[in-house]
Amino acid sequence: MASITLNNLVKKYGDGFPAVNGVSLDIADGEFVILVGPSGCGKSTLLRMIVGLEDITDGDLQIGGARVNEKAPKDRNLAMVFQNYALYPHLTVAENIAFPLRLAKGKFSEDEIQRKIRRAAETLELTDHLDRKPGNLSGGQRQRVAMGRAIVREADAFLFDEPLSNLDAKLRGQMRTEIARMQRRLGTTTVYVTHDQTEAMTLGDRVAVLRKGELQQVASPRALYEQPVNLFVAGFIGSPPMNFMPGEVDGDRITLPFGSFPMPEGIAAAVGDRRLVIVGLRPEFFEDASLMEESKRARGETFGTTIDVTEWLGSELYAYVPFETHPDVAAKLEELDRDLDGEGMRSQFVVAVDSASRVRDGDDT
Ligand code: ATP
């Protein structure tokens, strides 16, 4: 196993805008790091640079402390699992798993190969399918074979490129848990690319958010959610996304499109002496005033609104409430079987998330 260090990595295709633009990231030995971001942000390119499938235009890449910029992919001892699994259709599951071992001609005895196949199959619950061909397997089983091939190599790190995106929702959930369990059991350094934020938030020790080839923030899932460094991260992480609206600060109060509120604790310092800020309200920061105790309601600032549309997700209920300038503010409701006509709601709003300099600079998010 090994650490992976990216030091100011740049990738330019032709003369165009860099697909990866100065990314630095230290991935510790055994760590599980997720690369996430919208389509085209450069996450696959970055992964392919690590594994050696793309040349590095500039910067340093180290694996286990040694610079590997010029090393061929086969000499980096990394195992990559692709979206389409890249299995050989004419080989059995056992032979697919054994493939990298046979490729290292003569390095492993036949006994050793068989033992490694058996162990990987047990880990991945493939023992009963070893004689089958990939065409006769489900998507999830194929995925596991691809992982088996990565495991037997005893690679220094696993690199996953959107491995679950071809699976249906249920299987995706199962495989997500399997990957998390396997990674914990093996303790292998893992870099995992996805644009699915559930995967990003549930799988990794840390999540690296990319945008237009640049790293925005690297943090634990919780820190990303609670302390996003800019509007992009704040809006990207969370579903339904954070509601953004302009706020005007006046002393210890702040005015939003739907009313004026006392400045929440902890926000004043972030706001500093700025007057115009962008306020981010997570859906769960809203509270249904009609469910509150009278004493609490009397203390708070409530505002009335009609609920436009509701979205019931089984364990969660979201209401979309219209305000003059913001027709689609998402608010999470506490009580699932609530009669939803014309409820008053109270906002416990928090956070002017973005640094105001970015807002003033005309950041387009
Ligand atoms: P997705 O989630 O859609 O796969 P991504 O974040 O993985 O996107 P990349 O595939 O890394 O993004 O692409 C980053 C940028 O580099 C994009 O603008 C893409 O068009 C460009 N790009 C990727 N591969 C090449 C290539 N071989 N030649 C030229 N440009 C490329």
C-alpha cells in the first residue's frame, strides 16, 4: 500500500483550457478519497494521470514517496476498476480474476494463482460463479469480478472510475456498501471518481470537490456539508440543494426576501463589515411554525407562505415554497403526514457561506 501525492498537477489537451489546473492533494496510505464534481470538471483525467493513462503536462506525482511521472502504468502497481468493468467475455470469472497474475509471467505459481482466486472470490462472494462467463452475470456480479481482479494484484492502491454508474439504484446501494466494507477490510489506499453525491458523501474518508479543473475543497463529508468554502461547494453538496438568496445586513439584523431576522449566532464574524451577502439556507434550516410550541414560536420570527409543491421521498418530505423573488425555496418538513395547506413556516436560517470577496468578484455561481 502507498500514499499518493499530487503536487500542482496540470493536464492540457492540445492548446485548450487545462482539463486539470494545478491540483495538489495528499492522499494518505490506506485513505479512501473521493473525487467529485460536475461533468467535465477533470476528475477522470486526474484519475487517469495517477494511473498513468494520461501524460502529466506539469507538476509532480508521487506514489509511496517516489516520483512516478514518467513511469509506465504497469510499473505503478495500481489497480483500476472502470465503469464498464473491462472484463474479457470469453474468459470465466476465475480466469478474469487471474488475468493480471498470468500477465506477470512466471511470477506466481499455479497453486498461488488458484489460492488468490479462491480468496478474492470468497471476499467478494463469487465462489459459486467462478466457472461462469461475464455474459451470464448480473451487473453487480460483473462489478465484483472487476474488483476481484484488482484485489488479486495486491496493488498499492485502487482507482475507481464511476464504477457504479451502470447499475440500477438498488444494486448501486448494495455495491456502495460492499465497496466501503471491502476497502475497510483491505485497508488499501483508494481514489474513487463519481459525480453521485450520495457515493461521495457515504464512501470516502475525505471528498475532493473539483470544478473546471481546479480543486475547490478537500474535507470530510461532514465538513463539506457544514463548512463549504464557497458557493460552488455549498450548492453542489446537499440534496435538495442549499437555497441561496441575497441578504442585507443592518447592524445585528439581516433582511432576506421574506423578512428581517436577528443575525444568527456565529454568522456575524463571517459577515464582518459587509452589508450585502449571499445567504445559504439548507432545506432543514426551515421549521414548520404550526408544529412549534407556542412559547418557542413567540420568540422566533415566522413568516407565512403557501406550499407550492411537495416531494415525498419515503422518509423525508420537502416542500417548495414561493417567495417573491425566489419561487422555489426547498424546505424540509418534519411531519410526514401533515396537512400541508397554507402553513406558516419559521426559518432558523444560517450561514452566509461564501467569502464575500468571491461574491463581489462576480462569481457566477
Ligand atoms: P465526466 O463526469 O463527464 O466523465 P470528468 O469530470 O471526468 O467528466 P474529464 O473527462 O476529465 O471530466 O474531462 C475534463 C475536460 O477535459 C473536459 O472539458 C473534456 O472535454 C476534456 N478532455 C477529456 N479528455 C480529452 C481528450 N482526450 N482530448 C481533449 N480534451 C479532453
